[in-house]
Amino acid sequence: MAAVRQALARRGYRIAYGLLRVGWFLTRPRTRGVKCVVRCGDEVVLVRHTYGRRQWELPGGFVRPREDPLRAAHRELSEELGLCDLALTELGVLELELEYKRDTLFCYSVLVEDKLLEVQSAEIAEAGWFGAGGLPAAVGKSVMPILALERGAGD
């Protein structure tokens, strides 16, 4: 029964996302989002959603109205990967055009000591650890600029 519920939820995410993209195409909205570089040693976590282009992305999501971006980053890491109570470091803000939206992305990073991940959401198809030289070919448009921002923050 749980597998059926999860399959239905994933189908719902795909349908809703398709409708959102139509709205974004028509209105070209400004949106606010968060992305998090979760690092363990030389590897970072990437997630692949069950909707959209299903590319590998950094964990994150929308910032709700009147929600603090840092709070949104904590919420997204908890919802997507079960990661809680992390000491996030602000990397900066990027402005990108993504899927017909003008996105303001608040970027954060965190170092973790173990690679234990628990996918918590039906919106995440899979999550994995990837080294800099072993990133998947299909990464989202925001991944490389955010990783470059992280490298610059370490200088």
C-alpha cells in the first residue's frame, strides 16, 4: 500500500510540475529558492527529482512567502534527506534564469561527517554522493555555478 501511495504522489508531482512550467512560461515570475552544497570529504550530495527534467541537482527548493532563506534551507534538507540541525554556512546569492523563472538562489554549504542519507520525500527519486571528477553528465543548470561559488568561498 505504501508503494502505491508513493507512486501516486510521484505522479502527482510530475503533473503539478508540468502545470507550473506552463504558468512560468506565461508569466516569467521572479522566485526565491535555496540550494545546499552538502559535502563529506571531496564528495557532494546530488538529488534527482521525480519530476521535471530529472537531472541531478543540489538539494534545495522554494522559499515560502515570508520564510527566511536559511530556515528554508534547513527545511528542505530535512524534508528531502532527513538531515537536521546542521550548521549551514552562507555562500552567497545567485540570480539565474531557470525554466522560465528568474530565480534568486540563496546558496549554503555544510560539511557532514558521514554519508548516511535517508530520502524522505516522494519528490526525490534518488540521492547520491559524487566527487568533483565524477559528476553525472546530466546536472542541472545551477549546479556548476553554485559549486564555483563554494570554491570561491574557500579561497
